[in-house]
Amino acid sequence: MNALLHGRLTGLLVMGAVIAILPAFLPNNFYLDIAILAGFNAMVCVGLNLLIGYAGQISLGHAGFFGIGAYASGVLAGTYGWPPILALLAGAVFVGVLAFAVAKPILRLKGHYLAMATLGIGIIVSIVLRTESGITGGPDGMMVDPFKIFGVELYGEKVWYWVVGALLVGVVWLSLNLIDSPMGRALRAVHGSEVAAEVVGVDTARFKVMVFVLSAVFASVAGSLFAHYAGLITPAKADFFKSIELVTMVVFGGMASTFGAVVGAVVLTLLPQALTVFQDYQQIVLGGILMATMVFMPKGLLPTLAALLPARRRA
Amino acid sequence: MFAELLQYMLSGLTIGAIYALAGLGFSIIYNASHVINFAQGEFIMIGGMASATLTASGVPLPLAILIGCGGAMLVGVLVAKFAVERARNASTVTLIIITIGASIFLRGVAELIWGKDFKRLDAFSGETPIQILGASMQPQSLWVVGCAAVLIVAIGLFFAKTLTGKAMLATSHNRLAAQLVGIDVKRVVLASFALSAALGAVGGAVVAPITFSYTEMGIMLGLKGFTAAVLGGLGNGPGAVVGGVIVGVAEALGAGYISSAYKDAIAFVIILAVLLFMPNGLFGKRGTERV
Amino acid sequence: MNMLTTPELAPDTAAQARRVGPPILKVEHLSREFGGVLAIGDLSFTIAAGDIHSIIGPNGAGKTTLFNLVTGVYKPSGGRVLFDGADVSGMAPYKLAARGMSRTFQNLQIFFNMTALENVMVGRHLHLNTRLLPALFRFPSLVRKDREARDRAVQLMTDVGLAKYVDADAASMPYGALKRLEIARALASEPKLLLLDEPAAGLNATESREIDEVIKTVAANGVTIILVEHDMKMVMGISHRITALNHGRKLAEGTPQEVASNPDVIAAYLGAAP
Amino acid sequence: MRKRLLSTMAAVTLTGLAMTGLTGTASAAEPIKIGAIISATGPASFLGDPEKKVLELYADRINKAGGVDGRPVQLTVYDDGGAADKAASFTKRLIESDKVDVIVGGTTTAATMAAVPLVERAEVPFISLAGAVVIVEPVKKWVFKTPHTDRMAAEKVMEDMKKRGLTKLALISEDSGFGKSGREQTLAVAKERGVELVADETYGAKDTDVTAQLTKVKNNAAAQAVLVFGLGQGPAVVTKNYRQLGISLPLYQSHGVASKEYIRLAGGAAEGVRLPAAGLVVAAQLPESDPQKTVVTDFTKTYEQAFTSEVSTFAGHAYDGLMIALDAVKRAGGTDKAKLRDAIEQTKGYVGTGGTVTMSPKDHMGLTLDAFHMVEVKQGDWALVK
């Protein structure tokens, strides 16, 4: 237990230290911007990993929840002048309720059907965001005002870097806590064998719904904050490709590894930036990574690397 | 009023025929390997792009379609061989991700070869609309529906009459038993990818004069084909065909009478409703898990 | 398959002298069909609390189907199942678990994505705080109870002879150990009734003996056991009562000697034996 | 190429975020850094692709000729793929990381509008290549544009309708940027000019089938003409579907399709379509007296020699943008951003491919209706409507 706890907190400490010293190596705001985007993606991926990596359920529509969060903030805080924090909470509650309502029947479905259903939800959300241009600004998206709380305005990369960094540490901490709890074990049991989990008393449906809702809410909150940070949101942030991108990050970094999800998000946020010079090859590289990861290292980057270092097996 | 309805029905039937072909492709691969091939749409794209660009450079149309078809089949076999087969015992989630990766990869390669812009393919027999009771139909629509019908019947005969077809059917019913009676299951999987790729490529070629061809054309067509397959009950070939036509017609009617902007959402709304209320599709069988 | 008439199968005399407990499980006119084929037909029997009650029968007799019906994995086509006096027919497995029923599986159902210890800790699920917020924020009470659960799980693993696998990944364990792991996991839920589906299948003689001991100890602690097993030596050695099935119907029921000497049972086995 | 990829990858893996060290070292004379955000791919690719080519071609030619005031032009082009959010993040990159002196681009209105708040905040001169009037009305201090506005297009179309005695118009517009703004302008201009709008449909930039919307137009007995407001590939789809449904009303397009690519895509269906366009596409048909004659003839020759494709007005917009920027650098005597901005605003009598440009603090486009010509597609080519 102690060793495990120790391992848990070391990971978190290392991550915190990296976040703390990184800005010293970033020459300008553009790099901070990328780091922030990586942070947002990482938050969503940590949540999505609870669903995909730990509970073994797939979602091809998580960008939809991210998008709802973003637009809830954009519309409620912008158009209707709500305090941003209230708009964020309202978005999260709405996503939570929506996810709950669809999860109940959908998570009964398995494998391909679940993929189909979540994909459908994601696509419907992005179409609604694109079409209801009176509210959402349509395909061009909408401008969102900076985040204000207690009279303080969060603006600029330098501020947001620390906000996102702190939140990411928080989200990772929550995720690690959850995994190492009875509920976390129940989730993993659902992945391992639903029927075996049931016969020792695990209400598998309940936990599947719960983790689906939780990961959706993570995505929504990240979406809300992203909207305020970026200042511009478009339906592209909610579409099928974004969902696939998120799944890719989780899978590439390492399913069932919280830090793997973070690493996956960071690497795959950087990659397209590094590849802008080779924009023509971007899709080939992304598609190739996806296939190669699944075929050659199905456990993902971080767990595969960790396995090479026997001493730190439980990273 | 009636003319309008007829108009929507005709466009729905045309696009529904393509969904049906795509859905059938999904079903064939699913039956042989229990894989949902998210790269199905890319087979359509390969067919459309190859025939459009080849004819533009002077290759006669039938030959261009044939080359596109062959190219797609080759790609299908490669995907099966190097991605799907290697992950044979992987989970559903893993296999879904592999085929999604394949689809993105193929799109990337296609962009490199053909560029991202729209390509034009002339209609096979002119563009003078045919007037029917006040609605107009493009001659190309007849090609689409006709080709789809011929292919669907041909596939039906293939499974019913030929040894290879029967072997593929047997594999879908019971993989182990098929293996025991000497069917090379690996080859069946490869054949299923090749067959689905051919279906998709022909679909892409005949629909290209109506929609243009471009590297992203396969995304929505593929996803709608998937909804068609699920609607008809995964693995049910005739079901997928009916599903495709239903999705196509519903979409056209929805675009006409409800909102053209929500056209693409209609298929997914239908499929969600079906999944929630009849999780095995319209014609699917109930399965029981063995423990 | 062992023959029923092996001479050294001396009936457990202690078992015969036992007082018969009140019924804990009653199966009444239970039936289940798959696509028109009857897997279980009009089956009725009663299990007395405290017994080790074995279900035997040739392959395809419907033993595993019966387990799946009793534990809620399948829904019956007809008839009912009474557990502790309450009608639990078709009730979800996790609800039955909460009422004190657990089981193991013929085809292993191990959580291969976890360590052995975690597998057993999942078995403690019903006795822990499994709500979301305490988990997310790591409430001290939750951590404390979790630590107790861990100790309890280690104890159980030791009891079934898995002490050396405490920190092992389930995926790295040998088959025999996994069989015991399933028992430990089921025991962790503190069941009143435990259904064991072929716990000795695939084990060698020594391992079978050890499982034998484990089962007896569990039963001695007051847990009622329903056992499906092909190892007749084990069945005859530890069972208080035996029900024999064939083609989904009851063929015979009684003490081990009664069943062993039943001509129908012998015929069924000889007929079905390869 | 490969080496650069490797070094990029290495940099990424080593420091996590560092991708610097790839830009060339400063030469003796500080280069003039020009950034560009272009939709070289995506639904607006037939606008963006020639724009990108022209920028690269002319930057190269200018450098070979010794640069501007002895300073070379250093061009950084990013492809936004037609997505507004990508345009915004590339703008950020141009400003923060590439530290450009002036930005040319924003192929589409959506991309431009996404970049506007960023350049305004960072105070970087920005010359857009997009059409909508919202870009320069109200005037934004740092934002300029080269093409004619959608408002001008609407005026030109309705002027032509009046000549043909048509007063009832059906409008089909794209649901984003240029189309949205174009729709608003069309509504406003129609009111002013007494044209009645009898249908108002929209389509999406990536739609490949608009027969549903067109069926409604077809069944609208009142319509006398149809105007499509959109850019890139969408209008080609509309044109095709239009003929497929056998609609025979006069069809107008906006200057968002003034490229041969449009005619190629729509094929025979484009015959008879009319649209307002800059003189560039009908260079040979312009009278000798036209002030633009020399400029557009030269540009056409240069472009068509360098690339095998035919010149489009979009290539011209990019050329104008680059030339206005460099001309301003000369007049400002350097790349001080504030001075550069002032110099751009003081552009007077610049004869470009779009017309004669005279800007002012109130007009950040500087074009008039004279240089906007109504053209018709005849036998697969543009013909000036007299």
C-alpha cells in the first residue's frame, strides 16, 4: 500500500515539476499556447481514459460533450451575460444530465453498437452547433469573452498556463484517487469480466453510467474553460474528427494509464504543430500512429515504456 | 406537391443505393471477421477518385472503373493482412481503432496522390434530366440504382451458389467449425475485404458524377453505410440493403420537409432510436453470451 | 471421466450423521430453452443450508445452464427460483450477490487487467464505500476501510493457498491458481450460498485434493455450497447430497451412495461416456 | 526534407516543446517578414491554392531582383484548411512565434474574422483576401482587404437584373462567413433597389447535394432569377444540381467563384451563369483604354508562365495584397508596424488586378464599382457582358 501510494504521488510530483519548470524553456507565447492546448486535451483524455482504458467502454462522441461545454460558456456567459463560473457549471450539469439520459440505454449495448451510438450522438451535437447559427454563430463559430471570477479576469497565455497546469494536476489526482478506490476497481472489473463483476455484487450498469457521465463532465468543463481561453470556438471542436483525435490520444498514450493519457495528449497535440511543415503528411502520420500503436504496442506508449523499465512497473 | 415528394423519393433512392452498397460491405466483412471496417468509406473514395482522375487523363471509363476497383481491392487486402489480421484476438475497441486508423491513413495517402480538391467525372450517359410526373431525374441516378441492384443480386448469387461464397457464409456462422472442415478462415477474411472494397469502389465510381469526388467523400458515405448495416442488424446482408434505402429516403424526405441543414443528422437520429428500442436492428437475431 | 463405482469411494460418515438444515435454495419447475431446444426442463430440487450439494451429469446435461439460471445470468423460460424464501427468478446477479449468493465459472472469468489481490478485493465490493465523491477525494474513512479490505483479501488468498501470488498480475498466474483465485474472490463477498462450477477441472490430482480441502473448510464455516464437478472422486468424497441431471431433467437425487447406485445414473454415464 | 523532419522530431522529444532553431539565421539585411494564412486546402482550396502560389512566386521574384530596399522578403505561409479556428491559431503563431511584420491572408471571411481580434490586439497590419464587407465596415484600425465586397457584388447583380427586367430573386447562400455576410448585404441592397426576395435558402460549405433546397426554389412560381452567394466548391455543386433539376431561370453567382476551376467543376452546367468579377479574368477583352489593362495582362502572363493553370481573380487578390504591403514598406521606410499601417492606409492610386486602390482612414479597401465587371460563362470561358 505504501509503495503504491508512494508511486502514485511520485508520478503526480514529477508531472507537477515538469509543469512548473517548463515555461522557462518556452521562448514565447506561441509555445505556451501549445502547452495550454495540450493541457486541455490532457484533461479530457484523463476522463476519457477512465471510460475507455479502465472501464473498457468506447466513446466515439466525446468531442460532442467538449463542444457542449464550450458553447454553454460561449452562449450563457457571452450572449446572456451569466457569470462564467455559473455558465461552466450549467454546461457541466447539462452534459451530466444528457450523458446520464443517453448512457442508461446506450451502455446496455456492447462493442460495435456502443461505438455507433456514441458516434451518432457526437455527430448530432456537432450538426446542431453548426446549424443553429442564431445561437451558436454557425460554422464560423462564436467569440467568447475572457473568464472572470471574483472580479479577476483571466487573460493571456501566461495566466492560463498556470490555471490549466493546476487543473491538470487536480484532474490527474482525482483520476488516480478514483482508480485506487472500490469504485475504481469495480470499473476495471467491468472491463475484465462483466459477469464476474456482477456475481460479486457489482452493479455493472450503474458504474458504466457513472463513469460515462463523469468523463463527459470532465470534457464539458475542459470545453468551457477552453472556450474562454481561446476566445473563439467553432463546431469543429465538437465533431467526429475531434472525437477520434481524443480516442487516439488515449490509445496512443496507453489505455488504463492516467499518465499515459496525459502523455498521449501532449505528444499528439505537439505532433501536428511539428508537422505543419509537412502538412501533406499529417493524416498519414496520424493514421499510421493509430494502426501501428494498436498492432505493435496495444498497451500504448507509456505502459510499453514502463514495461521496459522493470523497476518502475507500476507507474 | 406530389412532384416534390417524388423528387425527394428519387434522390433518396439514389443515395440510398450507395448506402446500401456500403452497408453490404460492412456486413460482409463483419460476418467474416467480426470487424467493423471504418475504412469502408475510403473504398468508395478510392473508386470515385480513381475513375474521375483516370478518365480525366484519357483512360476509357470502364477501364478506369476497373482499375479503381482493383486498386481498392488491393488496399482492402492490405488492410486486412497488415492491420486486422495481426490484431486477430484483440478487443472490439482495438479493432475499431485500427480500422479508423486505416481510414485516416488511406485518406492521407489519397490526398498526397490526388490532392484535396474536388474532381469531376462526367455523367455516364449525359446530363439531360429525365422528367417523370413533374420530377426530374438525372440519367446517372439510373446508373447508380441499376449498378447497385445488379451488384446486390450478384452478391446474393455468389453466397448462394459458389463454393467460396458458401465457405464465407459457413465462416460467419461458426468460425471454428468452418476451420475444422478445412476452410482457410484467413483467406475468407481477405476475400471479404476484397469483396467489400470492390462493392465500395464501384459505388464510388457510379456516384461520383452526382456528388463530385474528393478525398473526404468517403467519410459520411461510410458512416451512413455503417448506420445502414446496424439498422438492418449487423451481419445481415439483405437487412443492410434495406437499411441503406431506408436511411437514404428518410434523409431526402427530412432534407425536403424538415430541414436541409439537418440532413446528415437524420441517419443518426434513426439509428439511435433503433438502438435504444430494438438493439439488434430491424432484422437482427438475438444473441446470448456464453459464460 | 472417473467411473462411479471406484471401490475406494467410501462415503463420508460424518456427513451422513449431520442434521439437515432448513432449505436455502428452492428450484421449482424451472425450465429454459434456447431457440426451441430445451436446456433445462421442469426441474425442481431443494438445497439445504450448510450442505455441500453436488450437481452431476454427463456433458450437455444442463449443469452450467442451471447455474446461470440460479445466479441470474440467464432468465428462466418458466418456473421459479426461491433463495432464502424469496422469489429471485431472473433477478440480476449483482442483486443476488447482495442477498448472499456468489459463484465461480467453468470458463475462467478473471479480471486479467488487475493484480490477483485486486481481483479478490473486487469481491469485497458489497462491503465497501463505492460512491463516487468519496473515491474522487479519497475520504479517510474510505481509505481505512479499503486497507481493511486489503488485509481481508490477503487473508483469503492465504486461506486458499495463494499467499505467494498476492502481488502477482492475474494475467501471469497459472491455471490452477486462477481457479482458486475465483474461489477467493467469491468468498470475499461473504456469500451464504456459493456455487462452484467445476473448480477442479484441468487440475492434477494433488491440486484437486487441495481444492477439496478448501471446499470442506468453507463449508465448515457455514457456507452452503452447490458444486458442479466431473471429478467423481471429489464429488463422492465431499458431497452431502447429489442431484444427477440428464438432458436438462432430474435423473436422481440422494446421498452419494444412493446416487452412485442408481441404475439410471449409471446408464446415463455409461451411455454418454466415451 | 527528411533531415529536417528528424531534427524536428528530435527537438520535440528532447525538450517537449522546443521547435525553434529551425528558422534560418538572420542575413546581413533584416528580412521583411510576411506571414500568410491561406485556405490552400479544403472547400475554399480553389481560392487559396492560387493565392499561395502567387505569394510564393512573387516573393521569390522580388528576392531574385534584390528585395525591397535591399531587404529580402521572408514569407511564411500556413494552410488553415478552410477552418476558422485553425486560422486563429496560425495567426497567433505568426504573431508570437514567427514575429511577422505584416500578415496577408485569410482566404475566407470566416478565417479573416477569426484573425481580426488577434491582430488588433497585437497591432499587426493585416491585409485580408476575403470578400465580405464586414471585414472593413466598420473600419478596424489594423485590418485591410483587397477584393471587392459582397455588397458590391449584390449591387452589380441587381443592376444587371434590372437591365434584363427581372425583379423577383431567389437567394441561396452558404451558411458561413462570406455567404452569411453576402446574404445580409443582398437583403439590404434588394430593399434599396426594389428587388423582391422570394426565396431565401442556405447550404453548407461541404454539402455535395443541395437538390432539396433547389427543389423548393424550382417549385416557387414567383422566382425570376436565382443568386448563389458562396465561394469555392459549394456554388459548383449548386450549379450542377440546378441543371440536374432542369431549372431554367437565369442564374447568378458572386465573385466568390471567379476562377476557371468553377467552370471546370460545374462543366456544361455553368453555361450562361453570370457573375461580377474583377477585370483580371477577362484581361484580353478589356479595352486598351482601361487603366488596368497593362497590369492584368502582365500578371496573367507571369502567372500562366509559372503555373500551367489559368489565372483567377483570387491569384490577383493575393498579388494585390503583397504589392500593397511592400509598397507601404517602401513608403514607410521600414517595417515599424505603426508606420507600416499608416502607409497602407495612405495607399493612393495603386493599380492592381482588382482595380485602382485608393484607401483612406474611412475606407480600408479603396475600390469602386467601376473595376467590377459583369461576366457570363460562354463555351467554358468568361465573356464580358456589355
